[in-house]
Amino acid sequence: MTIRPAASETGDPLLLTPGPLTTTKRVKEAMVHDWGSRDATFIGVNKAVLETLPKIIHGQDDFVAVPMQGSGTFAVEAMLTTFVPRNGKALMLINGAYGHRAKKILDIAGRATIVHETPEDTPPNLVEIEAILAADPAITHVFVVHCETTSGIRNPVEAIAALVARHGRRLLIDAMSAFGALPLDARVTPFDAVAASSNKCIQGVPGLGFVVCRKSALAQTRGAATTLVLDLHDQAEVLGKTGQYRFTPPIHVIVAFHQALQEFLAEGGVAGRGGRYEDNARILIDGMAKLGFAPLLAPALQAPIIVTFHMPKDPAFVFQRFYDALKERGYVIYPGKLTVADSFRIGCIGALGAAEMRGALAAIEDVLAEMGVRLAAKAA
């Protein structure tokens, strides 16, 4: 069977990845103009972006969005090295590569840490976390990843936040792959800061990270940062006084992000965007099961962001050939990143819907036939 290669509105392969991801034509078109960083029009656009972000987590009264030039990791490092004081200690909840990366950030910054680690397919253990907090009064902060894209697991942020608050500690959240798709309500879930970026569930392009910070907590961080460029307190103070960045901002990225935010709101915000991703994930998981692929995670643990599948045992299945053949058909997926199992990943986010997910499944079936791979189909 010959399948016509799939493509986005601008003729590009569809990115079934956790970001960068497929964006709409309107988001791309927003970048074709030039603005000065001190231009009044750009300053107005940036102001609108920053005012919108806290509303997504219902934090508009108590929170402020602080942008940070760079990828999402820039924002995570800015959050950790600004909020964890030099004499502080962070409990790092790790069940994937991004938790390990956060630990490395604090190690380099000279901050004390303690680790609670579970396998990549296992959420943090609340009983063990509580015991650690009770036994170590030096712990000032707890760090957790909302959706750990190493596996696609959704960690129980709300339960962790309640536990941390009960022990009088402060929570920092890496919501890079969750912000805008998984609900997070600052009115009922206590935390000091949440980091995310432009190129994930809001569906902008890469180049801007941001941290939505509790104003009262941010005010206490003056002088805590370990670097000039990643100092959230200083960045927020200058933006508040002048409306301008301390250093050159990624203007085209921000203007595209503004367009992406308008599209996000028009889709119904978190409920609409997350709902479409849920549909995408359900179509993908059910369709892959019919083809014989087993997901790594149980349904209760699976976030609708990216799904990890076990690598088939059939010796005819060679991942690189599978990947390349899917790309030729217009679909770009992700290699695995697990230590617990050989795997690969397929994303459910971006400007994709049911038709694109079903198209990807048809392409996968076609590639399997071409490779001569025989898998035992399972009930969806």
C-alpha cells in the first residue's frame, strides 16, 4: 500500500514529539516581521503574554510570570537557582531524565540536595516523601516534574503539594510538558513557582522559557541567584519598572507565542487543549494496541502528552529503519529514553488532531508490513 506523505499546513513533516512540535501556519506567520526590542508595539505584545500566563493556573492575583531567554531548561535552572537559597536544601523527586537534570543543576550551583528516586514508570512514594521531610528539617524546598516525558508519566503534583505544605516546606514544579494541558490550580495547590516554555502545550516555537512565581516568594529571593542572566528576581524587577528585558529578548519567538496563546484561549484553554490531547492519546494507544504494541504505563499513570511503547521482540523490527520509514511518510516520532525497558515514544501534542493520529497509525501499519514485522494484536 502506498501512503501519501503527511504534512503540516506549511508542508513540513508532522512532529509526534513532546516539543518542539507542529505549529499552526498563523504562529509561523507571526514571525515574518521585525520589531525593535524597545518598540512600543513589541512591549505591548510582551506585556499581554506575561499577563496571560498566570491566568492559566488561576494565579493572576498572587503570581507573576517571569520570562527567561532560552529553552525550557534555562527556565528550570533559573527557578532552582533563584528560589533555593545558598543555605537551603532541596528534596529532588526523580523518576526520569529531567529530574536528574534538575539535580545536576543544583549540584553545579553548590546547593545541598537529597534524592527520592523511583523507576521511570513509577510515581513518587508519598509515604517515603513524608518520612524524608519529617526526618530532615534542613530541607527547605521540594522539586517535582509534573509530566516526566522520559516515560510520559503524570506525577501526583496535587498530593505532593499538600504534603509539602503540611510540613511547612516550599514546592517548585517543572511543568514543561504539562503547562496548558494538565490542570494546575494555584488557588488550591500550594507551590512557589512553576517553570514551562513556549514550545510545548501552548504550541509556540522554541526560544522562551518562563517561570510563573508566587509574588511573595519571589520577593524573598533577592541576591540568591548564582548567575546574572538567570536571576528571576532581577529580571522581574527590571521588567516591572521598564517593561523591557535586561538583555536582548527573542522577539520573533515572543510574538509567535502571543499568537499561540490566542489560539490556546480560543480552543478553550486548559480544558479544550488538554481535551484534544486526551483524544489524541486515546486514539494512539487503542490503535497501537490493535497493531500489537504495548504501552509502558498503566492508564492511571499516563499523561496525554507522550506515550512510551515497548520495543517489539520481532527481530525484523529495527527502530532506526522504523523511524526513517515513518519520517518518509511524514511522521517524526521520538526514540526511547528509558533504563527500565527498550522503548520508543510517540507524542500527542501540537497542532494535531484525530485525523493526524489515525494517519500516523496507518503509516505505522504500512511500515510494519514493509519491514515484515509480525506482532500479536491485543485488544484495545
